[in-house]
Amino acid sequence: PALEMQPGLFEMQTEGKGLLRAATSTPVSVPNELRGRQNLAWLMADGATVKTGDIVARLDQTEAERQEQESRNSVSKVDLQINARSGSQGQERFELGEQLRMTGLERDVTQRFSQKDESVFSRNDISAAQASLQFLDKKSGILQSKQKRQGKQHAADMQLLGLQRQTHALRMQQVVDARGRMSLAAPHDGVFVLGRTWSGDRIKVGDTLWTGQEIGQLPDLSTLEALIRVLESEMSGVTVGTPATVELDAHPGVIYTGKVKSVSAVASPIERESPLKYFDVMVAFDKPDT
């Protein structure tokens, strides 16, 4: 018996599962201006076609509305304090002015009718008149000093109230601006694709999000690629440039060809507390079918 040997193709096939994504895409994320955690109140359907400016997600504004109303109340409270202080200061200024005017009139009368002739009035009467003039001069000086101190105190009080109002108004404007950023719009035309959490689950209404976290993407469909997760123990021979075939769940039986574009540096688990680790293998298509 004889066996004729002929050269042929020897293949080692490695299988993996993953998802289709765009090589380039525009992320839709929680704005950096929004501090702290945010709750997702509404979300555009996954795979929906959107136009520039279409709202694709809304964040819960309940807490922001409460903060805005609180800031408005604080501004109104300070305005009332400013008006009250202005009114009381005006009354105090008027009363001091009247006291100064009456003191001046009293001094004029005292000086006009003061006893100065020693041949007519006694020394005690003359001394009493001079003492009265000195007292009125002293009183007038004290009232003038009090008037100056009162003016400085009023200016300081008004400046402090003004700073308080400015602080509350600035806080209110920040909250108003933040509310304006809680409706996330599409930056350009495209297809909206939901983002995923760190555990791989799709983003959904009710999720708690953080500053900068990606909610979804607007992919460039002309640059599609496949992200395939391959078990660590089956990665032998899979390197950049290795030929690959991709079959989509949505189109069974249709085969797309491509090559390995990149391989992750380390393997990592897909599920929490799972001992199985996978490499991320990126496959670029030979002829992308948009």
C-alpha cells in the first residue's frame, strides 16, 4: 500500500464572541461641569437614527431644581435684608441730622443771649452760660463723630450683604447652567448606540452616572470593526495580522473577512469573580459593509 502526499492548507481555528463597533465614534458623556453622581431619567432607544441637536438622554433634575429654588430663596432673603438695612440707616441718619440741627439752634440761642456783662450778671451766671456753650460744642462734636461712624458701619453692612447676595446669585446661576446641560443632544447626525457599564451591561434609565461617564456613542459606520473576546487558553497563534472571519448574529451564514488589528496586552475577566480571563482581539474588515 502506498499513500501519496500532497501539500495542503493547515489551519488552527480559534473562536471567540464579541460585538460590532465603529473604529471612530463621537461619545455622548455626562458633562464635566456636572459634579457628583447623576441619575439617568430618560434615554433614546439603542440604534435610533438621530439628527444634529436631537436629545438622546436626560438626567434627573429633581436635585438641581431644589438647589435652584434654595438659591433663589437665599437671594430674596438677602434682598429683604438690604432693603430693611437701607430703611433703618435712613431713619438713623435722619434722627442724627435732626439732633445736630437742634443742637446747632440751641447753641445759637445760647450764644446770642448769653450773659457776658459782669456789671449786670453775676460771675456764676456768666460761668453757667460759658459751660452751656462748651457742652453744646462737645455734644455737636460727638453727634458728628457718631454720624461718621454710622456711615462707615452702614457701608460695611451693605458691602457684606452685597457679597452674600453675589455668592447666592452665582450659585443660582451655576445651578441654572447645570440644568441646561442635563439634556444631552447629538453633536451630529448618526445612529445612537448605548454605552456600557464597567461590567458590560448596557446603560439604562435609572442608572447612577458620574462626571465624564459615557452614556452612548454616535459611531462612524464607514469604519466598522469587531471586538472579539478570546479565552486566554486559546490565544496561541493569534497575533496582529492573523486572518479572521466574522459572522454576525443578525445575518447568519454571511461571512466577512478581515485581519487582527490589535490584541490587548493582558487578559481580564468579563464577569465579576469569574476565574476565566479573555483577551480583547480587534479585527478590521477587508471590505466594510455599512
